[in-house]
Amino acid sequence: MAQDDHIQEDKVSDNLEEPVASSGTEDVPRKKGRRRNVVAFVLLIVLVIVLCCYYFYKTRNDVKTEDAYTAGRKHAIASQVSGYVTQLLVDDNQFVYRGDLLLSIDHSDYVVAFNKARAAVLKAEANIRAFRMIAEISHKTFPGRLRAAEGSLQIAEAQLMRAKADYHRQLTVMREGTSQQDIDHARAALEEAQAKVASAQGDVTQAEPVESNLQNAAAHVSQEEAALVEAKADLEQAEINLIRTHIRAPCDGWVSQRNVELGNFVKPGQQMMSIVPADVWIVANYKETQIQGMKPGQKVDISINAFPQLRLQGHVDSIQLGSGESFSTFPPENATGNFVKIVQRIPVKIRIDGGLPRNGPPLPLGLSVEPVVHIE
């Protein structure tokens, strides 16, 4: 019995020792797995740190903003004359070339005005020819008239002298040698001669201002020449108004904001549509703390919210010399006591160099973009 008990105790002790040995062998791979996890985690942290450092190094000089939009020129097409639209040849978003006819305005009244102005020019030219001929003739007639008047005066004075002599002779002759009738005839001849002298003197007085008369004739010519200039100006204005009834495209571009229809009555200055050319750029409003080191020529990467597949390249064209508020219609007045510091934004003009599809339409104006300027 004692021997059996001893044998059973040995088995129990063997059974107790076997699990201890097996647990020790299982801890070895667990420790190795934990070590691998720690190493992988550390390597991951190191990789993240390296990537962060690399990203910071590559983007340390990049300046980005979301306050940026596409911009461009818009040529307003407005009427310069009044009338009804008789022809409309374009539609919204249609491409037109410079010089293409956009619309026509009824030109009936302007044709009449043009013909009247042309007739006025012809009349003024005829008047000038007539007055020039009169002035040319006046250079001969006025001096000749003066000489004729002076000759008539001399004849009248000679006749007056003879009449005076006859009259005095009649008075001095003895009464037997003359009669009262002869004396009366001599007196009448004397008075007639005196009247002729007075009339001749009047003719000389009228004919004496030869130079003034010539100047007056030349003044009539100058007056008609001025009338011709005025008539030609009216004709030119009438021709311009007639041409303005046909409205043409001032540049290549796309028709936008068309607000006129066939048959509408338009007035001078009324905007009817706009032409948007293909020249589009970007206006980015950077904070005043971001423009340090920014200068024209620096490269820019551009992404567009409306076209996320496009990646455009550009460069800084210019930086506005003033914040947006400084050029506003009513700039803020900070002289009062309620001043609050606000970070100002400076508009930066960015030109697009590449990335747009070839032979495609330009970017619409006013799109939101995100430019990134690479400051060197």
C-alpha cells in the first residue's frame, strides 16, 4: 500500500510539472509578436513625422487663399441712337468676331437727315462760288465806280464854273444888252450846275470806301465758308448717326446678358448686351499678412471648384497698391473711437499660363478658385 501511494504521488507531481513547462514555451512567440508590433508602430510614427516634415518643407513658402475669383473684361454694347430694332442676329452665349453685325435699328429718319445735310453742303458750296465771283468782280467795279464818280464831279464842277461865269456876265452886262429872261436862264443854269455838283459829290462819297466794300465782299465769302464748314459737320454727324444704326461687335468674344428683342425701341445709352472676350484672369484677395515676399512672376497653382479635374498653372501678374476697402465707394472712417482692427485683403492679379482645354470656351467670370502662390 505504501508503495502504491508513493507511485500515485509521483504521477501527481509529474502532472503538476507538465503544465508549467508547456506555458513557458507558449510565452516566447507572444513576446516576439508584441515586439514586432512595437517596432511597426514606431516605424509608422517615424514615417508620419518624416512625411509631415517633407510636406512642411515643400509647402513652407506656399500661400493659399479661397477668396479668389475669375475676372475679365466685359464690353457693354449700348445704342448711340434711338429707334426700333429691325434686325437681331445674335443670341445668348454665341461667339462673334470683331466687326460682325449684331443688330440693326430703323434708319429711315437718319437717311432723311443725311440727305438734308448733304443738300445743305451743296447749297453752301454754291453760295461760296457766287460770293467769290462777286468779290472778284468787286475788285474792278468799286475802284471803277469811284473813278467814274470823281470824273462826274469834275464835269459838274466845270459846268458850275461856266454857269457862274454866264450868270455874272448877265448881271454885269448893260440892261440894253440883255433881258430878264436871259438872266433867269443863267440863274437856272447856275442852280442846275450846283445841284449836279452836289449829286456828283454824293456819288463820290458813296464810292470812296473802296477798301471797305472789298472787305465786305470778302466777309461774305468767309461767312459762306463758315456755313460750309457747319454744313459739312452736320453731314458728318448725320453720316455717323446713320452708321450707328448698325451695331457691330467691338472684339472677338461671347455674347452675354442680351436683354433686347426684335421690335424693341431703344434709346441712346441703353445697354443691350455684353461681349466677353477670351482674356480671363484671376483676382485673389490675400490677407495683408500673406503678401510678404510675393512679387510678379512667381508661379501659381490653381484649382477651380466648378471644374475639379482641371489643374491650372499661372503666375502673379501684379499686386494692387491698396486694399479693397481703400478703393471702395465709401471707405471706412476709423478716426472715431470705435476702431476694431480687421485684417485687410490685398487684390492680386494672376494670369493663367496653361491647363485649359485647347479650342474651348474660356472660364466663366466669377468662378471661385483656390490659387497657391509659390513664394521663392
